[in-house]
Amino acid sequence: MPNSKMYGDAAMEKSASGMHSDIEKTSALKDFMALIKIGIVNSNLITTFAGLWLALHFRGMSFLNNLDIVLFTVLGSSLIIAGSCAINNYVDRDIDPLMERTKGRPTVTGKITPGKVLGMGIILISLGTMFLLFTTLTATVIGLLGVFSYVVLYTMWSKRQLVSNTIIGSISGAVPPLIGWAAVDPHLDIMAWSLFVLMFVWQPPHFYALAMRRVNEYRAAGIPMLPVVKGFKTTKIHILLWVALLLPIPFFLKSLGIPFLILATALNIGWLALGIYGYKIKNDIKWAKLMFVYSLQYLTIIFVAMVIVTLI
């Protein structure tokens, strides 16, 4: 996509000349957190921990007696996700200046050289892999498959070429609970795969809503997100269809009990109802914001609830 590269270079030159004061204000820690996308790391840790916790629970294993597995899993998964995000920043440094939410990244401002970012990403992934090897080989392989799907299948291939990039990217986002489960029990059962499917299906409506809010930025960067290529009307239909696909998933998690089944079903119906009711809102961006905020609350509530119901 040569045009995106050309405009990206121009934007980076503008950023370098116009944001010098902002560059001076950022700390090394803030720059590091931006490079590894700490928000993504933290949200994925929630799902990783939930998978690990549930595996311990259903295998009758004590959490306190397996703190070493917990520690290695948390560190390993965090590091490989952080390293993958750093490499994503390295690859996207030509288009990040064109988007408001990414133009302040150190790879754009020039505070950290591309070579150092790439090296950091490789080191973090290597360290994370080493920690995961202290759990099970299955968890390690799944973790590396997640790295491959995010860095290669999504960042380097589909993101700039395919309108289905979000769906392809959802593979990596669905891997963390599998890592957590496999770190305890390499024989993945139906519940482990149900967590994977839940995360896979959750991501398209979440990111499509975000893409609607940032459609002009994605268009300027030449990223063929669904709202850019197909428009808002089609995107809204796709969001509702993906949310509807969440409806049967709680029934595969019935081992968590009736209270969880009721809660998860209520959250699914609530999300779908919000989307349908939102059609009365003429402002598509406002509708997208409501759906995006709900998706964040949904993810936190449903995975925290998985842990809580096993404690009752």
C-alpha cells in the first residue's frame, strides 16, 4: 500500500517538527507502556487468569499450592503479549502518525528507534516463552501460535489488505484463556474451548464499534476496516449478528452453575437489546460509543464472574 507509506512518512515529519514539546514531557516508563500497549496486556491477563483459575478449580487443584504455575503463566503470557504489541508498533510506525490515538507513540515521535523496538519485542517474546515452558509444552505452543497470529496473520498480512482483518485478528485475542487453562491442564476440554470461542466472538462487535468511531482515521491510514469499506449500515448489522452469536455460548459453560448462566445470558441479551434499541439513535457514532463501552463492561463482568461463582 505505497500511498499509505508515502502519507505516513509525511505525517511523521510533521509530527517530529510539531510535537517536540510533547516528546519532552513523556517519561521512559510511559513510553514503554505505550510500546507494549499495557491496556491490551492487562485485559488479556484477565482472560488468561480466568482460564487458569477455572482449570485449577475443575481439576480440584489448590491455587495456593500451585503459585509457581500461576506466576510462570502470568509472567509468560504478559511478556509474549507485550512483545507482540511492541512488534505491532514497529510494523505500524508508518501509519500510526495518521491516527489520533496512535500518533503519540514513541515509534512515531522518534523517542525510541525502530531497531530498539523490534529488539525489545523479540526479547520480551523470548522471555515469555521461557516462562511458559515452566508450565506445559501445550501452553507454550498455544502462546507462540497467538504471537504468530497477531504479528504475522494480522499485523503483517491482513490488517492492510483484507476487510476481514478484524476476524483474523480475533484469533490471537481468543488465545489467552487457552494459555491459562493449558498451563494447568494440557488436555483442553469443552470449557476451555468455550472460553476461546467466547473471546473470539466478542472481539468483532467490540472492534467494529471502535472502528466506527475512528473511521476517518482508518480511512486516512488506508486500513480496510469494515466501516471504511462497507459503511456504517452494514457494520451495524455485522455487530448485531456477532453479538447474537454470543447467546448460546453460556450454555457450554453450564458447569459454572445456574447463577452464571443467568448472568451471562442477561449480559448477552442486554448487549443485543442495546444494539437494536440504538437504531432509534440517528447518530451512528453515539450508537457505536454505547456498544463499545458495553463491550468493555461485558468482558470484565463475565470473566470476573467466572472466578467469583467458583468461590461461592
